[in-house]
Amino acid sequence: MIAAMDRRAAYRDMAAHVASGKMAFSTGAQVALRVRQALEDPECHIEKAAKLIVAEPLLAARVVAIANSVAFNRSGREVTDVRTAVARLGFRTVRALAMALVTRQMASATAVPHCQTLADHLWEHTAHVASLAHVIAHRITHQDPETALFAGIVHEVAGFYMLSRAPDYPGLLDGDDFTDWIEEGEVEVGRAVFKVLSVPEPVAGAIEAYWDGFLAMPPGSLADTLLLAEEISPVTSPLHALDGVHKGRTEGMTAQIDMAFGHETLAGILAESEEEVRSLTSALKF
């Protein structure tokens, strides 16, 4: 098993590797990054966007699936083509989905069974947190729901990168205690990956605050949105589940949050939004 000091050195080495510009992406992820970049151009028209998205079938399928999810299909009218799906979702949501594809393919970058199992578990967690963050932003913290969705999608991207590189550091994942990762690696590697992926500063800053693990009562910020989504996610992060407890979780926190909302409790909001969360989570599972 790698010693704590050696693990920290490994994390620093990973961060330096990213910062040097050597971070590699699969073909599908490269297409998704080009889509995201194109959609940031105010001159980009919907026809061009649809054409770019169709070039990556997995992204095209997810764009249509999300457009037909309960969260975005209030009318119940199903769409079957990418152009109409993009028009329904808007460019901001499609950019978030492009980043979801990048993140998901990063999670599939290793052929090592143990790493792949952890990555699959981490993506399951990510999909739940992103979906819950979208609902929480709209119903509770009054943050922008699309920004919250994007933040939920990328909040574990450093972990995916670490898992993709773990085979290069034998013994890095021995055992099930990821304290060193949470205390040091996640922040150092995360900052480097965020820079390469051009994660907007407000989102990167919110995720750094999320790493600190302090949930304000009542929750109101984007970081609070992520922390609350993490707290109530039915799938825990395999990198944060220490002794069966979420990072940042305290005994009885959910009950305290319910009290903070008075008549409209967290449990009630979640019950009303259950189908929306389920539909969005399912659509995010590339």
C-alpha cells in the first residue's frame, strides 16, 4: 500500500501532468469539447449546433433523452430530432450535457476492473447529485437550475481523472480510505482539471466551497445546493464514503433541513419532484 506521503506526491504529480497540457481525451470527448466551445459563441446558430451534436451519436442521444425528461418536457410532447431537442433545452443545458459526456468518457478511460467499478459508482452518484441539484436550485436555494446541473455534472471530475490515472500509480487505491484524496488530492487535481476544461470561475469557486463541506442553514448558495444534493443522494460517492458517512454529513442533518423550510419540508419537495429527479437521472446515465 502506498504511504500517505507517497499518495500526496502522486496527486501533485497528477496535477502537474494536467497543468502541462498532457491531459488526453477520447475521440468522443474531443467532439463534445468542440460542441461546448462552439455553443459559447453568440453567433452560433441552432442548425450548426445540431449538426455538431449529431457528429457524436452518444451526445445526440442524450440531448434528445434530456429534452424528453420530465424536467424539460412539461407539455408531454416528445421530440425525436436533435434540432428540436436543442431548441427546447437551450444552449446552456446542451453545454452541460457535452461536459457530462467528457466526464463520463473520462470515467471509462481505464481497463482496470477495480478502477472501472469505482468510476461507474462515481458516475451513478454524479448523475443523482446533478439531477437533485437542478431541482434544489429551482425549489429551495433559488440558484440558476442550469448552472446547478452543470456544477453537479463536474463536481467529481477530479475523481474521475484520478481513477483514470490510478493504474499508473500502483497501490494508490489499495484499501478503502480516501482521506488523503479528500484532504489534498481532490483540491489540487481538481483546480488543474477545472482550468483545462475551462470550468467557469463561479462554478469552480462553488465546488471549492463544497469541498470545504460547510452547509449553511438555510441553504442558499450554489455550494449549498451541491452539498444538499450530496447529503440526500441515494448513491454515495465511493471517494467520500468514509465509515459509511458522506463527506460533510452530520447526524440528523436532514431533519434540521426539514425544520428550516417550515411548512414546505425537504421531504415534501423531494416527493413532489421525485419523477423529475428520476427522469433526469436516468437520462444522464450515458
